[in-house]
Amino acid sequence: MNLRELSEILGLSQTTVSRALNGYPEVAEETRRRVREAATTYNYHPNNRARSLATGRSMSIGHVIPVSTQHEIVNPIFTDFISGAGEAYAAAGYDLTLKMVSDGDEDEVYRDLANRGSVDGVIVHGPRVDDRRIAMLSELGLPFVVHGRATGSTREYSWLDVNNRRAFYRATSFLIDFGHRRIGLINGIETMDFATRRRTGYREALEEAGIVPCPELIAHGEMTERHGYASARQMLNDAMPPTAFVVASVICAIGVRRAVQELGLIVGRDVSIVIYDDDLSYFKSGDDIPVFTAVRSSVREAGRNAANMLLDIIAGTGDAPRQRLMEAELTVGSSTGPAPDLAPHRQRG
Amino acid sequence: MNLRELSEILGLSQTTVSRALNGYPEVAEETRRRVREAATTYNYHPNNRARSLATGRSMSIGHVIPVSTQHEIVNPIFTDFISGAGEAYAAAGYDLTLKMVSDGDEDEVYRDLANRGSVDGVIVHGPRVDDRRIAMLSELGLPFVVHGRATGSTREYSWLDVNNRRAFYRATSFLIDFGHRRIGLINGIETMDFATRRRTGYREALEEAGIVPCPELIAHGEMTERHGYASARQMLNDAMPPTAFVVASVICAIGVRRAVQELGLIVGRDVSIVIYDDDLSYFKSGDDIPVFTAVRSSVREAGRNAANMLLDIIAGTGDAPRQRLMEAELTVGSSTGPAPDLAPHRQRG
DNA sequence: TTGAAAGCGGTACCAT
DNA sequence: ATGGTACCGCTTTCAA
């Protein structure tokens, strides 16, 4: 059933039927009622492609997810983020076009999206330090919002980010306040922008307390159990081992804990662990971590916010780039027991 | 730059230009060369929407992911599956439209997708036992492939699945062969079709060995650490505790291990654990599991296969429903130590 | 308040 | 081998 058929049945013009269905004010209420009824009866649904062609808007937003060929993990936080964004799109009648793209081909994917008009805007995921995609998208004229930020980009652009620097500043300060002086940082991949911000927050906290950051106590890598294990193991074997860790993901923390245990140390007594993770849903507030502090933010909400930001931009409600920094939530305690004593227990040597 | 403009520049008709660009044989090679060159020079890209309207194909595939409102977890295997499917789509010039949809609205989403012609086919994710979506999609006439199966559906339909029954049959038999008689099953949510198949495989292995399956040794739930912990804990506190567990996810297994340890038992000595997981990439072959057997299959490959299956169906290369069962891969050993002795160590009581 | 008709940017049939 | 033209299904001026 298409518009022409429906209008013929009703004995009205396509114009009127279209207007009635799209809520134009000049249609008589009685006519509108008839049209709506007929649309339901005959199960009429406007064809998306035709509408898109006529209006020039595709009513779809692109999400481009970099899938690294080296790092086999597709970050699950994308899933939550997108799920939040999806809600916003559904409410606004937009579709979501997903592009998983391996490292090299990214530019082309964006160009293609813009050139072929398959989407009205894009959300950029996983920005790297000094990400060149931002300049490219600005030039393409395709509206976009970055999930995260790209340090070093000279242009203005729209983004939504969690305050990673602040979260890690707080997590580190938290440990320092308990008396820790040697604190290891198990961080993400160094080229990712969020990892550099986290490191900055960590460093700031140390420096503020008069502690000189020590390169051996900072590890970068993919967020896996193995990375947590290997990094912690190495740090703990050092002449001056850390008494605490700030860990950038729950999964990593599991590895850290294993390393600690293998050395005959006890988590929460000999070594304290503070975890940051964008999403702890798998662990229901860190069930598996006997001693922990979780700094958490709602990824789903971030997705919804970013999507709405982009829809606003597309609607042209304003031209200036929009920025939004979400603060992370700090939770202290363990769901499996009493709140841990985070003070360094004794000096080992 | 659109087709009309390009053809005017070239002094050719739109028809010829279109044919040249789309590889029709009747175009003179010299003409084709000129056209291609001009297309590059003027950065011409055909508009997707217009093409879709003209051809009647949207060149997009829908993936509908059920996002349960109760269970806050979005299964990360979707991510890998979709990433594999994305490769297939990219190669075939298709887009991927993603719909994350909460329980209630599913029907409407499929109807909408079909009615508005936004996609040429869909992949159905997370089928439940006797899933009504299959009947609905058949009636809608929208080509679809199910990732998994729906027991109880009377119709023929296309699907791609991992042989869950067989994987759990093997995992269970494996433990039985080592002498275990009381084996706990930590399974997924009961209404999910894959969970019932897994349970069937587990039961078959037991029955074949003359062991009567015991309801207290079967736990269903969301695949979280908490579920693994709580279920294992309860089973181990029973008068007749299990000497081994078959666990349906790595995350669950972490909880199982915690439960075992809390009771002063030792994994690999007092209690054996066999894990099945669709994707172990987070753990790099189960780093964190000192004793394990992983039955693993490549989710990404499954996604690619399912996508190609659907594209075949759409291309009409055949009309009969296609089915494909992928066998899981069995790995025995631990990356963190020697292959474990899986025999039950001693009788506790 | 309603309708006629000109697009939107391609594809594909029918001529030549 | 190339061109003319009628669509595809909807939106949107302009006219009545």
C-alpha cells in the first residue's frame, strides 16, 4: 500500500493525505480523522527511501566503530553506549547505521557515508590522541559528535566525554589519603585519548602530594586479564613494589588480583586495588573484587546524551559546537563484605 | 555532484554514464574510461537513497537485538557476531541497520522495518524457546536468518547456530570419563533457546552414563559473576555436593571459583570446572582459570556466515530455507600451567 | 482546505 | 553503443 493507492481509495489527493498524516495544520480535522483511519485499516506505512529522497534527509545516524586488527577485543562499552543512543534515535524516528571498520579504512568509510548521503550525521568512537578524523569530518561538512575527545585537535568540535582525568585523579588521591606512596597504574592502550587523560589525572594526584611519578609504575595495554596480570606481576617483582594499584578496567583487575595472590600477598591487606570501569554490570558492583573502589558512570546515558546532541545539531537548533563532560560516580566498598580498609598494611621487602 | 551534472559535463546521457559506472557490458571501453575518470575528478558518488528508491532495494540489513529491561547486560557476543556480519555486508555493498529493542516492542520493530522498507532482510538475535518472531517474519515476507534456533517453531526457517547441545554433551561426558558422577550445570536464562539445548546435551551425557540428572544441580540465570557464585555456593552446600561443574560462561566461572575457594576447596583438586563460552577473547584462552576446558567457537565467523546466508537468500540464489550448524571447538588445558588433572580428588562429606 | 504538478537522483525499458 | 523517458513513492511549492 502506497500513498497513491491510499489517496485513491479515499478520493483525496496524495498531497492532502500526506499532509494529514504528517500533522500539517491546514487539514480539516474530519479529513485527518478519515485519513488516519484508512491508513490504519489498509496498513499504510510511508516508504522510508522515497521520503528520504524527497526530503534530502536519510533519517539515519552512522556509528563508526574502529575494530583494531591487532587488538581482537571489541570494547563492550560500545554496546551500552549504542543502546542508549538507539533509544534517542527511536524516539526521534531515526535509524542507526553501524559500521565496524578496521584501522586502515576509516577515512574512506566516513567519506562514503557523507558522499552517498546514507546518514545525516555520525558519532565518532574511540578517538585517538590527535585524531585526524576530526579535521576530515569538519571538511566533509557531515555533522558529528565525538564520544570522547582528541587532544591536540586545533578545531572546535562537538563531543561528549566522561571526565577521565578527574576520575583518575580522585581514585589516586583516595589511595594517597590512606597513606600509599607507591601506586601502580594499569592503563589502557597509550594511543587512545582516554588513556592519556587517565594518566594525567593519576600524575596530577601524585604530584600534588609531592610524589614523583615513576615510569615503572605505569603500564599501558589492551584491557585484558592478561595485561593486568603481566603488568602487576612485573611491578610487584620490582625492588620497590607498589602497595596499591589504580586499574582501568574490571577485567584487568582480575589479572592484577591473580598476580597479587600468586606472590602470596593478600588483596586488601598487602595490596589495595582501586578500579575504574565505565561499566560494571557484569560484576554487579564488583562482586568478584574483594577489595575495591569503583568509579562508574552510566555509559547508556552517555549514549543517549550524545545522540540527542547530534540530533540537535542536525536540526540546526544552534550552530556552535557543543561539549559535555560527564562526571564519574565514585563508589567505595565491596558488595561481598564490609568496606575495606585501604591503608597500606606493612612494608614488604 | 549528481548523475545529471556529471553526464552534462561529459556530454553523455545519464543512461550511459550510469551504465558505464555500474559495469554494464554494452558500454564502449573508451567511454567507460572517460566516465570513470570524470567521476573521480568531480568526486561523484551515486546517492544511496535515490538508488534505493529506483531499484526497490534498500541495500541494508537489519539486526534486531533484544535488550532485556530486567537483565541489564547486553551480551558482548552480539558485538563480535555483528562485527563479522559487518565484514560480509561491506564486501557486498550493504549497510547494517541496528535496532536495540526492549522486550515489549519487538514485534513492532520488525513490522516497521518491513513496512517502511528500510531493510532488505534481518538477522534475528537471541531467540527464545518457541519464539513467535519466526512466525511473524514469515508472514511479513521479510527475508531473515536466525542466529540460533527456536525449538518448537513448526515452520521451516533459515538459521545459523553453534551446536550447543553437542558442546555440552561433550563437556559433560568429558568429566564423566574422569570419574565424576555429580556434576553441576551453571546455565543461562531458561527461556533462551540456547540454554535449553545446553541443558539437553548435559542431560544426555548423564543419562548415557546411567546417571540420573538431579534438579538441584542445574541452575539457570543471567550470565554474571553473581549467578555463578550463588549457584555454585548453593550446590556446594548441599548434602551431596558436586565434584565438578559445567559452566556456561567465563564470567560465571569466576563466580564459581570464588564460591569454591570460599569453602576452602581447591579448584582442580577438589572441584573441577569445565567452561563453555562463545568468546574467550577477554581472557585470552582463559588466563584466569587455572583449571579449565574451553569449548570455543568463533563468533565472528558465525556472524560472517549468517550474513552471507542472508545475502544469498535475498539474491534469490535458492528459495529453500538454509540451515547451518557450527561445531564448537574443544580445548583442554590451561595457559597458566600444565594440563589439569580433572579427576575427582576425594570424597568430601 | 484541497489539488496539480514539479522535483528528489537514480535505474531500466525501449528505441535508435 | 548510446539516448529518451517513464518510473520509484514521497514532499513541497504554487494555484485554486
